[in-house]
Amino acid sequence: MNARVHQLGRRISQLALTLGATLASHAALAVSDLPGGPAVNQLNLHPPVTKIAAEQMWLHNMMLIICLGIFVVVFGVMFYSIIKHRKSKGAVSANFHESVKVEIAWTVVPFIIVILMALPATKVVVAMKDTTNADLTIKATGYQWKWGYDYIKGEGEGINFLSTLDVAQRVASDSGTPQDVDNYLLKVDNPLVVPVGKKVRIITTANDVIHAWMVPAFGVKQDAIPGFVRDTWFKAEQTGDFYGQCAELCGKEHAYMPIHVKVLSAEAYSAWVDGEKKKLAAKADDPTKEWKLEELLARGEKVYNANCAACHKGDGKGAGPIKALDGSAIVLSDKHEDQISVLLNGRNNGAMPAWKALSDTEIAAVITYTKNNWSNKTGQVVQPAEIVAARK
């Protein structure tokens, strides 16, 4: 008996130590509120930065007040009746079959309440769907697991890029040692940039499965469905950084698909557009150019780290269902068209996404990089012209 008590005491002590260590580790991550993003112990909606989001918050508070009022009235009458007309005080139950007044009351009053709730709600929903007269139109395409942005109309037309979770934060998550930063798992390499005070129309679609583009501070959440085009809009009334996430369960990397919108002044936005167009012009490589191995390796390393390392890892070993590139038969093969097809079309029902959004030179460079990195010393070179031919 004493031995069992002693053993139980040891287990309790070990549990207490484990719990203490866990609490200490959480205490060490002393993160603060993220402006434009989630707050510590947040209970209410995000602070609104658009008129629609402000109206949504007003509706939310109004509905809570109405529901609280109904709760107080209904339960107040119920408890008053229970206490005031209890049997111990000699109360005698009334005996009646029906009351026209009561029937009218409990029909008319709920009807009035529903109308009071429906009218302002309908007004807001109609405004949310009015995407006409936009100053800027951007297509947001969901991929497993990143966002692609194409500036279709307005200032910045022609700009396009992919927005992916910061590699360092993904590595920290995989290692089980989260970073002590306020924007953990919300930092991206290329945020969506828009001007303040302009109506921005967001067209959503997806390349593989259903995603959802959501930024709470804007009051925006729109599904992105493969084969369909949906749209929504926002007009930010203040500059700053605002964060959201994919709000549709889209697969095992769902938690690593953040949204970062940077709202700039009109002048700063114009400067950003000029800079991005210069970058696009610089990246518009001649697909007929013959590249040297060293040039493709340097270019391919950047493309790999920005787009591939999150899944296939920096050492090319992969993890779990993600296949290793180091020593892969398809990577080592001299049949370039096989690996090119995987990059352009994806495989395994989207587990490996298609990378058609990358340029011909970028795809050629990253394939060359994988064929000549780690233990893959093939010496093979894939030229952009091969990618051009495979796209046809």
C-alpha cells in the first residue's frame, strides 16, 4: 500500500513538473497584440478599417443587445411567475383554453423584432455585394498552399506574384519551436499592396481545392472555388498592415496560408507600382537565351528557397508524404520532360501543386538546381526553351 502511495506521489510530482515546464514555455512567448491582426485574449471582432467592417460590428452589437433583451424579458417573466405564483403561497392555476390577445402578441412581437433585425442586415449584405465602380481589380488565386495575385485593372495593371508563408516561420513551426514574434505564421514574402481610400475589387478563384480569402479588419471573407469566379471588395480608410488567413479547410498545410495586405498612401503606392514594374521587366528573360549552369544554379536556389523549401525542405529530404528530391529518380533522370511536367501540371491530386505561374526561366532554373544540388550531381542543364515547348 505504501509503495502504491509513493508511486502515485511520484507521478503527481512528474505531472506538476511537466505542467510547470509547459506554462513556463508559453510564458516565454510573450507576444503582444498585432496591429491589423489578432490580439492577445481577443473576444470581440477586429477593429474595423472599412465602412463595411464598421457596419458589421454595429450589426453584431445590435443583435447581441436584442438577444440580451429577449433573454432578460423571457427569463424575467418565467422566474417571476415561478416565485410569485408558487403553490406554497397558495397560488391557484388559471383554467382557460386559449387567448386571442396572447396569440396576437406572440405573433406580432417576434415579427417586429425580425423586421428590426432584417432591414439593417439586408442593407449591409447588399452593400457587401456591390463590386461595381472599383478603382482597382485584383484576382486572388488560391493554391495549396499560397496565394497568387494578379493586378487586372487599375494602377498596377500587369503586376503579378505569389504570396507564401515566410520560410523561417515555417521551419520554426516544423521544429516545434515557435518564434517569439507577434506575426507568427502570418508573415509572407510578398504582401498584397493596395492604396488607401480606393475601392479594391477582389476576384477569387482556386487552382486545386476550395480556399477562402478572409481579412477580418476589412469585413471580407470570400470563397475561392476551382472553376468558379467570385468577387468581393473593400476600401481601406487607413494605412497599415492587415492580416488574415485562408478560412476554408484546404488540406494539411491549411494553417500555413496567411494573407497580408499592406495599405499605402497614394504616393507610396505609385512608387511601389513603379518598382514592381521594373522588377517584372528585369525578370522578363528571353526564353531563347542559353544559360550557363552557374547562372541557373544561382537563380534556381532563390526560386527553390522561396517556393519549394517549405515542403521539400532545404536539404531536399522532404517529410512524411512529401517526396525527397535528393536522390529522386525523376530528378536524376535525363528525361527532362518528366520533371517539367510535374512542375507545370502538379501531381497526386494537388498534393504537389502546379507552378505555371513561375516564368519559363524560373522553372528551368529550379529544375537545374535540383538536378545539381545535394547528392544530385548530374551536371544536367535545363534551358527555358524546354519549358516553352512543354507549355504548348
